[in-house]
Amino acid sequence: MSTLFQPTALVGAITITMGFSTNVSANETPEKAAVNSSLETLVITATRSEEKIENVPARISIIESDILEQSPIASFPDLLKHDAAINMVQSGGMGQLADIYLRGTESDHTLILRDGVRLNNASSGTASLAFIDTTDIKQIEILKGPASVLYGTDAIGGVVQLVSKTPEKTSAFITGEIGEHQTYKSVLGADLAEDGFYAQIRGQRLESNATQVTNQKTDRSETAAFDQKGYSAKLGVEKQKIAASLDYSRNEGKNLYDAYAFDGSLLKQDFENEIVNLRGRAKVTENIELNGRLSQFKDQVEQKDSTDFVHSKTQEAELYGKWNFLPQHSILAGVTQRNLDADILSYGAPYQEDIDSTGYYVQHQFKGEKLNTQAGIRVEDNEKYGTHTVGQVAARYQILPATSIYTNIGTAFKSPTLNELYNAWNGNPELAPEESISYEAGIDQILPLGFKTGLSAYYTEVEDLIGSQNFSQLSNIDKATYKGGELYLAWQQNDLFAKTAYSYVKSENNETHQDLSRRPRQGFTLTTGLQNEIYGISASLIAKSKSKEWDANYKTPGYATVDVNAFWNVNPNVKLFTNIQNIGDVEYETAYQDRSYYYVNGGRLASAGVTFKY
């Protein structure tokens, strides 16, 4: 049963969260709290090098390792739902098609990376989010706002980067988790680290029985609606003046997905994705550092009930250097060469094409005692539409020891995808890139008693959006405006913690002045619990308001769900854990298709597991 978004209930939840009793000095000032808040969270996505999150002149959030480790079964789309500014639209439960809408922008306006490797496929421009495994991930960084200066196309709404683990000590582990819907996952791994050299290997298997995909009857004759397995290996060296690594990962499997048939039948497809990533770093002098990367990402889908297939491949070569020419000033300059290749056979869209593009970028960074700034420009040279230039200026200023403000102005773009250029149904080889300009300002405040809070407001205009009228040929005809803000509040005292976030965005078509489809205006998350080195327990609330659908006569109702997680480190070698996603077994509609035909979520998933470490 769907639950509507109730602001009064959410205010009550915040009040409860703030009501936890604490044993701290009543005389603690914000200045002391700022000094005591010494936990340094480092991010790399905002500047392409390690940076303290509090110095970044943009809004960036982190899904940390303890959240990733608490449930191996949790999918990438499920993890992203914990950010209030993200709306995940999944066509059913585990393993089904998933789209990401960051700050209300289009699903192909968010760039997905893994250690710098682009996971947005060459054909559609979106990433196969449901097929991305998070077994070897240290943290997920969500950079919000334009990021095309450093990353090129697809970064209008922001960048989501999966940062993998680097072995720090020799160890081995095995994890098993089993849950409802005949769901299980097993993970096996070993690390070797000695004198700066390291090696790593991982293997994983996930299987889940059929869960309901739509509000129509589904065919549950298959024992595995989602079945995947994969492995990865990493070899490298990390020294003060030189570093190099070679990463390889492969993930494959099958899933049953909705065929949009009123008899409720499902179709089967095989999927496979593969990443090869070779990276190097050299400190040429005390003030100059060079970085290089060669990578390839393959994303393939084969239909089992027809001859249709999609084969996508992205190859990149990148070289960039950083020069600290003064104690507080640095220049980052680089070049990225990219080849996108797609081979597709499907109804109305058979083609085999590729596109080359080269991006040149430079960014200045200033790091002062109170002021941090970034200013950059990128020129993209694409063989289809020629050159395109974007720029960005951002600054953060520490106005008080416990108070900082930031502002950010930038342009971004999205190149036409190979599907939009070449599909036989409505492709148009003359398409131009979509363009955006964004303005953002925010404030962060450290408060007494272990509290932190922050507020952001932003305005984004996107023009030359690619669309069609009455199923005609695609063209750059649409414009849209995104106006919104984010508010967060976090608290921690000893083992107790709580954090909550609220997001509002109005995504509007400039011509019709109507909300864009599948963009709820409000999002809310709340997580609270207790955690230490021995045990932990937490509960998370995720809520979204109603959203408009492509058919103006229908709306997708809002919903609220609660997850519960707990773990116990029995000893240094054994960890027990349990997780319940959607503990209330709330069934809600995720997206509208046609004639009262809705996709629904997968329902409750309770699970328990154990990890043995060596």
C-alpha cells in the first residue's frame, strides 16, 4: 500500500532524532566543536586528487564503507536511494532496469565512474545501474552540480564515482548472506600487501528468485529472476614518488525483465560488463606530478527470446599533470581521448557506429587559510559536432572557525548518444550537444553538542534538449529549468549517531511549464543508530513525494520505507550481521507504463549473513 509524503510526519521524525540524550559539556562552543571535529573525510572526484570534503566548493555526499559492508546483497540502486537528492526509478525489484535522476536532471545527465572509468554505455548514454557490483568498493562519492570541465560529457547533474579499495595488509575473507525470495550472495577475497606492492582478488555470486515486477501478474516459473557472478583482480605498487596499478573486473549473469505484455510475461536476457583499467602516477619533481590512464569498458546485453543484442564499448586514454607553482596555487591540465563504439540489433534501430572525441582541460586551484577556489575551462573536440567549450568558477570561504560558505557557477554538456544519432527509427546525425548553466550557493555550520548542518540552493537551465514531437525525427527542441535546494543535519556523540537530509527540486519544461515526469519535488532520508568496533544497529527512513508521469492523467504516488541493519563482531575473525530492507513490506509504484500498468518495488528483503576473516 503506497504511503503519501507527509511533511508533518517528517518534521516529527527530525524532532525525535534531535531528542537523543547526550553527555557533553554545556559550555562547548561552535569553535571548540570545529576543532574537535577532526574526522577528515577525503574525496577525489571534485578535483581529481585527494581533498578534504569540507574544502570542496560544491555539495558532495559520501556513501561510506561501513554502509557498503553492512549488506553485500544491497544493490547499487538501493544504495543510491539513501541520498535525498537522488530519485531512483527502477522497473521492478532486484536486477531490473534502473534510472537515476540527480537534482531532477535527466537520467543521462549523471556520469557514473569507477576509479575514473566511464560506465555510461556508448549506445544510450546511461549506465546499467542494476548490473554494477559493489563488492570491492571503499566509498561512493556523489558530486552534485556541473562537472564537465574535468569529466566532459554527461556531467550536467553531477558525477557518481565508485572508489575501489587498495589492499593495505595481507588478509583473506569469505562472506555469505541469505535472505527472502531465495536470495543469497557469497563473496570470497584475498589481499596481499608488502613494502608498497599489493595484489587483490575477488569473486562473488548473487542469485534472487522472481519478485513482482508490475502490478499485473508475473510469470514466476523461473527459479532465478536475477543471477549474476563476477570476479576481479588488482595488481599494483604505491610508493611516494611512483605508483601504478592494473585492475580487471568482469560481471555477468541473466535477468528476467518486463516485456510490457498484459499477460504478465517476462523476457530473459544475458548481460556482461568488463572493465580494464591501467593507471600510473609519477612525481617528476617536488612540485610536478603526472598521471596517466588507459581504460576499456564493455557493456553487452543478449536477448534470449529473440536475436536482439546491444554491444557497447568505451575506450579512453588520459594524461594529466598537476603543477604546484606557488605554495597556495596549483594548475591541473590534461587531455582525454575517447572512442565510443556500439553494435546494436533491435527493432527499428540496427546500426554499427563509433565516434571519437578529445577533451582538453585546465583548472587553477587556490588553497588559502580561509579561502579555497577553483576555476577551469574545457574544450571538447567531437568528430560529429565539432568543438564545444565549458567553464566553471567556484569558491569556499571560512567566514568563522565553524562556518563556511561556498558558491559555484558552471556550464556543462551532454553529447548526443549513438542511439540518438543513428537509430533507424528517429535518429538524427545533425544533433548538437545539450547545454546547461548552473548557479549554486551554500553554507555549512558546525554546532555545539556534536551537530553539523548545511544548506544549499541551486538553479540550472538546460537548453537544446534532445526530443521529438509526435514520434518525429529527434532534434534539439526542448528547454528545462531546475530550481531546488538541500538541507542536512548530522549528529554524533560517542557511539550514537543520526543524520537526516531533505531535498526539494522543481523540474520544469520551459514550454509547457509542467513538471518533468518521474521527478518528485521532495525527498527525505533519516538514518540513526549506535555503532562501535564490536556491534552496531541502525534504522533508515527513505521517503519521496508523488511525481508526474509522462501521461498527464496519471501520477506516481509518494512512498516511505524503513530499513534496519545490525552487526556483531564476535571476535576479530568472525562477524555476524542481519539486514531488513523495507521492514514494513510496503508495496509502492515506481513508474507508470500505460492503462493502470505500473512497475512496483520488490517488497521486503530480510537477510542474515556471516563473514570469516583471516
